[in-house]
Amino acid sequence: MNSRQILTAIVAVIGLMTGFDAVGQETRKLSLSEAIQLSLQNSNQLKLQQAKVTEATAALREAKERRLPDLSITGSYMRLNKPTLDLKTQSPQQGEGGGSTGGNSLSSIEVKQVGYGMANLSLPVFAGFRIQNGIDAAKYLEKAAKLDAQKDRADVIENTIAAYSNLYKAKEALDLVKENLKQSQQRVADFSNLEKNGLLARNDLLKAQLQQSNVELALLDAENAWKLTNISMNLMLGLAENTDLVPDGAEFKSPNEVDGYTTWESKAMENRADIAASEMRIKAANSGVKAAKGEYYPSLALTGGYIGANIPDVLTLTNALNAGVGVKYSPSSLWKTGSKVAQAKAQLQQVKMGQNLLTDNVRLQTAQAYQNFLSSKKKIEVYAKAVEQATENYRIVKNKHTNNLATTTDLLDADVAQLQARLNQAVAEAEAMVSYNKLLQTAGVLTPEITNK
């Protein structure tokens, strides 16, 4: 058995193994809209961002709760031993017969237990605007978290479209290589008959067989790429790994013409969620500066309380209510608050500089996405012509080869050129759709509804 026969046998065995692996697999037709919905439902990135939104909402609720009154209740019960009481004051005068004229002696009182309780209520009236500014900052940060979730949602959609495109390209490559392999096998069979009848040189048959072996190797690579892409897509969508997905080629459509770059740049500045989130963080940082300055001011609160105590045989205290106004001010804030205000201002400056960098990046991303889309549309036109030219060239070379006017090498080269042109066309159509949706995502207007149109 020669090397060609061994290679053919190995490929056949691999083909049988592939067929056995396919047994039990579920074949599922997958539309782009369905893939997007599944990815949104199963995205860990979105679940993480939703947890951040929940955290920001709880932080806002906490900031609002600072306006509510503070109520504290304390109580204590104590058991005492018999203390030694030695009063240094003059003892009461004694009367005739040695009796005391001042009533019961303190030394005769035994205190064995003490119990008391108190409740204090404080309602903030003025806290140097710190409470309100804290609420404002929390509101802006909650909005920023929701905008971040919106941006992540668009990113997940765009990533799903790119993955769907890769799935389609891998499937198209596999189908085209399979089709080309059939042609190569038929060519080898035809050449074998010609060679047996003395109408074809042995060298030409070997060239055809060599190309068939190369196509078989290319098929193995294509099958491997398809399987890996299929598994990756299943993991992204939360499907079983052995599900055989079938993408819909009709999904890969994009408009022939779009608005100018300035229009897309304006859309990006108006609709990008990350820019809006940055603006919310700037507002939150402004509120943080105001809250830091609030420590210069005193705090004012309405207060109230209740006290009750019981010392058996000594004291019973009930209905001791109190109410009033409390003022708290620390003069040290005059020289300690300045550093806090400086830190808050520095944080504000950082957020502003971050927004400037983000704006520049958005403009650059929009320009790149716009140019990539224009380039992809031009590639479709070029590759469409290339397919026509390669098909016609193969037809001509094949006729010449039949009439002994072209070599076998020429025929095989024309066949490879035709296959490559068809692959390039399939890839270009998929990439054009991806580049258009990337442009939508960069402009901040990519939604599942838009991708379904």
C-alpha cells in the first residue's frame, strides 16, 4: 500500500469517526435574532452588570434613608454586692437617748440591683447639605450603572453577530471544500480512465491525485474549524455542546449605502451609553465636592428621648420625657475639611479627563467602523466579479485541457482560483453585515430590533 492509499484510508477512517460522532447530535436551525436573544439571556457579562445595578440601587436607598430619624434604645440591669459606703460628710446629730434626729441612716440602705432604660430619637434638619448631595450622587451613579448595562447589552449583541458570522463562514468553507473534493475525486476518476487508455500522461494523473490529497487535508482543517466554532457558539448561547447549528445565510444582508461620516459621528455623541454614563459620573463627582464642603457647616437636628430607672428602696424614675433641638459643630473642620474638598475636586477632574479620552476614542472608533463598512461593501463588488472571472476562466481552461491546449497544471490552478474566489465572496458578504452592525454599535444605536430588520 503506497502513501497515497494510506492517506486515503486515514481520511476515510476520520470521516467514519466524524460520522459516528454526529450520531445523537441535535441539528438546530439558528436565526440571527434567535442567537441574539439566547446570548442576552445567558450572558454572564450582563448578569454581572445587573448585579452592579442592583448594588447602585441599594446605595441610593441607603443615601435616602439618611433623611430618616435615628432611634436608639438602650437598657441595662445590674446586680450589685453590698458596697462599703464611707461618707466623709458630717453625720446627723443624735438626740437624747442616742437616737438620730436626721431620719434613717444611709448605711442601713442596701442596694442589690439597678435597672434603667432610655430611648433617644434624632431627626436631622440640616447637615450642611451633605445628605441631599449624597442622594444626588447616588442617583447619578445608579443612572451610570444602568447606562453601563445598556452599553454591555449592545456589546453582547455585536459579539453575537460576529460569532454568528464566524459560524456561517466556517459552514460555508466546509461546504465549498466538500464540493471541491467531489470535483477533485471525479477529476481523478476521469484522469485514471484517460491514463489507462494511454490518453493522459502518468504525471498529470499524479498532479490531480496530489490536489485531491491537498483538498482532503483542507477538508480536515475545515471540519476542525467548524466543530470548534460550533462548540464556541453553543457555549455562548447556553446550548448543549453537541448541538449541530445551521446558520441562515439569508441573514447576511447590509444596506448598499449609508449616511456620511459626520452623521454617524453625531449619532455616536448623542446615543453612546458610555458617554452618557460618563456625564452621570461627572454630576456625581460634582455632588461629591458639594458634600465635602458641607463639613464646613454645623449640623442641626430635632431630638427627643425617654428615660426610666428603678433602684429598689432608693429610686424609681418614670415618664422622664425630653425634647429639643441639638446643634453639632466642630471648629476643627475649618482646617481639616480643605483636604477632603481637594480630594473631591481631584476626583472630579479625573472623571472629566476620562470623558475627554472617551470622546476621542468614540470618534476614532466611529471613523474606523465607517471605513471598514465602506471597504467591506467594495470587497463584495470586487469578489463578485472575481467569482465570475474565475468561473469563466475555469470553463475556458477546462475546454482547452480537453482539446490538449492547456496543461493539467493550468487546469488545477484554475480550479483552486475558482474555489478561493467563492470562499472570498462568502466571507465578504458575512463581514459586510458584521461591519455594518459594528457601525451601529459604535454609534450607540444597535438593538435587537434593528438587527432583525
